[in-house]
Amino acid sequence: MKLKTIVVAMALVMPAAGVMACASCGCSLNTDIGTQGMGMNEGWTLDLRYDTLNQNKLRYGSKGISQSQAANTTNGATGAPAEVEGYTQNNYITASLDYNNGENWGVTAVIPYILRNHMTYGSNSDEGTGGFPTGENGYSSKGSGIGDIRLIGRYFGWAEQKDWGLQLGVKLPTGNNSQSATANSGGSVAVDPGLQRGSGSTDLIGGIYKFGFVNDSENWGYFAQAQYQAAVIVTNVPSSLVGLSSGPGDAPTVTTGGSYRPGNSLNVNVGVNYQGLENWVPTLQLNVINKRADSGTAADTWATGGTLAYLTPGLLYRLTEKTQIYANLQLPVYQNVNGIQLVPSYIASTGVRVNF
């Protein structure tokens, strides 16, 4: 069987598992065949995918910045010294279960499992002490669990060749958004809303996609997709421990939480693949994500959001008629973040897809 029923969709997916609160802590790659609506594989498809990205480089706008430079930078929203983050290690395991009726519609459930370690030095005091390099105002957090689940429906019944369609879905607030951590100076501190496994919001998702073959070629395929996500129902951040105590014996401050709304995001993917080989299919895609800054009294309105672009080579291999494995490597070609944020050097993904 030719791979044309499989591969055109290889590089078209919704944003993957991460909470996209910061522009760079999620994955913009597309791999989920169930969201493509090609109408060629009636029935069920299960996709299991693993993504890893280590955010360990600070960026101020479109330029790199050292931690010592960040420590001497002013937060543009508060006027206080900027926070100096150390790293955020993200690992995502995403299960996507898809049903396609083979005629004109399909639906996908995307369930992410998130493992995230984060360290921040905190921010310096007015006297220039307490943050970087001592880390006295910082904290480290480590957590894992189910993130926010997405349900995406699609309709592709307008075109006879079923080579384009529309998507409409919802992101549900199923991930935990009340994680706390131990402060370096003792006591407890709430993990930033953008680093929680869930955003606490219900989001609407809308998209459009198109695929085909370049100049009616038998071997070269193309694909394109745009998807927009916006929070429509927002709840307050749960009551939690916030603020850093001055010593191990001091009690942390208790607050009643605050409002938080993740910024809207637009994800665009375009690419090509070569299908002239029997079982191997190389792909190359450009992934671009633009995310607005978060808002609300509990949000970091200065250092969230931005625009990032990745050039992504990938490879798919067909094990059997119904089973494929794939791998992709996202390499940054443009990173322009709001404020000062951590960005990764690369994002690596691998997965397996089974039709049944």
C-alpha cells in the first residue's frame, strides 16, 4: 500500500501537550493523523507521542541574555527587578484517540501527561540581593500528572477529494492548577500559573487545513494548517501559598488567589514530504506559533507570550499496514519573546501510530 493515505498528515497537528502559557514551553509540532480529516482511513487510530524540551537559555525579546544581565533588568510591568529563571525541563506523553467515519467527519481526544521540573533564582531586592546568584528568593518545583484534555471535531465533506477541512474543538480545564513548591528560603510558594499542568480555563479551538501533491507529483506532498485557541471561560487561581518566607521558621503568606487568563495563540504549519521510498518518508516543515501575553491579577503580564518559529526535519517508517513510527526534531530559527523568558535549543519528538 502506498503511504499517501498516511504521510500527508504526518506533519499536521494541533499544538501538543504543554500548557502554552509561555510561548516556548509547549510544542507546536503537528503529527496527529486523526486531526487531518482526510477521510481515507475509516475507523479508530491511536497515537502515542513523547516530546522533550529543556528551556535553559534566557532570551530578552529576540536576543539572548545572561542571568547576570537579567538580574539587572527592570520588569516592564511592575518596575521591580526582573525574575531570573534557571531552567524548565518539560517532558510530555500524549495519547490521541481518533475516530473517522470515512465520509465527512471525525473527532479526536488528546490526553497529555506532563512531567515538569522548574527552577528560578527569583528577583533581586532593591538593594540588589536575594535573587541571582544566591537564589534566596527563588524556588524549585517538580510535578507530574494529566494536563488539559482537548476534544477536536472536524468536517471535510465539502471537497470531493477530501483534501481540506475545518476543525472546531474545546480545551477542558482537567489539569491541576494549584501546585505549590518549597521556597529556597523556607516555607511554600505557589508555582507560576503559566507553569501549572492546567490553565484553569476552558478554551475554544478553531482551525483549517489543506494538503495535496506538488504539481500533481506522485512523490512530493505538501500540507498547511492554521489553528487558533482562545480562553472563553476563566476561573480564579485557587487559594494557595504565595510569597517567600524570610526563613525556615517563618510562615508563608496566604492569599485568596487571583484572576488568570492564558493568552490567545495562533499556530501555523506548512511543509513538504517525499513519498518516493517504499517504507520511509522524510518530511520538512515550518512551525510558527504566536501567543499573546497572559492577563489577570495572578498572571505574569510582562514575561509571557511571543513569536517562535521552528524548522523541523522528520522521518516516518511503516512497520506494518496499520502501524507507523515517527520522529521529529524542531530547531529554532526565530525566537522573539515578551519580556525575559527561557527558550529551548531544540524540541525532540517520537511516537507510534496504530490504526484499528
